Amino acid sequence: MKKIFYLIFFIVFGFGSVALGNELKIIFKVNDTVITNYDIEKEVNYLKSLNKNMETFDQKKITETAQNSLIREKIKKDEIDKFYSIDYEKAIVSKDLDLVLKNFRINLGFDNDIDFKNYLSNKNIDLTNLKKKFIIEQTWNKLIVDKFLNKLKIDKDEIEKKVDFFIENNSEQLSLNLSEIIFLEKSKIDNEKKYEEILKSIKEIGFKDTAILHSMADSSKFGGEIGWVNQNQISNEIFDYVKDLDEGQFTNPINSAAGILILKLNEKKIVSSNINRDEEINKLTISEKNRKLNEYSVIYYKQLENKSYVKKF
């Protein structure tokens, strides 16, 4: 009877097929949605597909990371469902999603769809479910833009001054390849404990793997990688924190609107400042908007998380 019940449970709640020999268990309830051991297993496969180093992690840490990732996704989905009606069947075949999937494929190092799909199959990752994850993230980003874009205050005069300084002085500038960890706990004491935990983790397994396990930023799925940014694309305050770092070093905690930030310098190089003024002003304006929207995204999510019902069974 128990096996029949679990089979019916899968069919009703849309979890797909599972071998009857594997007992289905509810691990969490997030608002009105349950998370099962089967969901967590799928999420582990997904996260391992993004970061091959996860194969070497302690199984308990892998499971915790997958659980936290699913909880974030469920909370975000609950919120976007309040504002948008998503037709997943249409969204899955959209050209915009094809572009997202292509970029994802390239980031994983695959030159063609066949090898990429074989890789997903070997990792037991269903392509349709993967696309649904991307749709949720896309719609979440749309929600953040719709809610906060009109509230953004961009100091265009400051941006123009920064661009003019480099043009007038014909200055070379630093280009920095950065990674990040963002965390935020409920109290100062909890933040201090979390920071000590992160430092210990960095020492044991490195910055990239620590970002996967502990960062609340979306970049955590890719080991906290931000990529290359020129010094005129970041605030003077942040630049002061990273400019004198040696490659491989990371900053002390930086208080930001989105939480507590730790930045690691992966590489740095000197680049020419021979730029088109209007193009550079436009580029920096977009960069500043995206930075502030990312901050709003983290802050808004933390507010939702604090109000959400999350129960572990």
C-alpha cells in the first residue's frame, strides 16, 4: 500500500517517475510546496553539472547546498506567481530561452548541442526541468526590474566625471577578474559566526567551492565568478578594497546594501583608456543599473525568506 501511495503522490504532484524501491520522503515544506528527497537528488545532479568540484565535497554539504538552492527557488516561484501567469509550454520553446540555454552550454564548455544533451543525460538532468529553472530566474529578474527600476537613482554627473577623467588624462586603468561571496544573517553575532565559518571553508577547500556552499548571490552556482570589470565600472569604495590585492587574495568583509561582501582577485591587467565617451557613459550607466538591481534582488529575496514558512520534516 505504501508503494502505491508514493506512486500516486508522484503522479498528483508532478514529480515524474521513480523506482518503487526508493522510498519517497518529504524533507521540507516551503509555504504550500513540498520538497522531497527526489527533488533534492535532482538538484544535487544539477549543481554538480555546474561545478565538477562538487563531486569531492562532503555529502552532507552537497545535500545542504541543494536544499538551500531549492528553497530559494520555491520562494522565488511563489512570489512571481503572484504577479505573472507563466505558460511554461510556450516559454520553454521561446527564442529568448534558447539564447539563455546556449550561453549556459558555452559556459559549461560544450561547442554543440549533441554533446551538451549527452552530458545532461549522463547527469540525469531533464532538459525540460532545466529550462523551467531558467524561466523562473528570468521571471524573477523581470519582477525585480518591474518593481524597482523606477526607484533607481543613477548619478549620471558622477559617471560622466569618471569617464572624462580617464579621457582627459589618457589614463590606463586596471581591469580586474573578480569572484564574490555574499552573505547576510539575522544578527551581528550570526554574521561574525558565518564569516568565521567562511574563512575556515576558504582555507580548507578554496574560495570557489566556498562560494558554492555559502554565498547567497546568484553567482554562487558558478563558484562566485563575476568576471572581468574595469576600474571605472566599480565604485571608488570597492576599487579601494581590491586595487592593492595580489592575485589570489580576497578582501575583508565589505558592508553593502545587498549584504556582506567578500571579493577575491583572480587576475588583473592594465588596459588602455582609449574609449568612446558616449559609449562608455552608456555602458557604465547600464552597469550601475544592473548593480543596483542585483542589490534589490538580494534584499527583496531576504525579506521574502524571512516571511516564508519553511518547515523541515
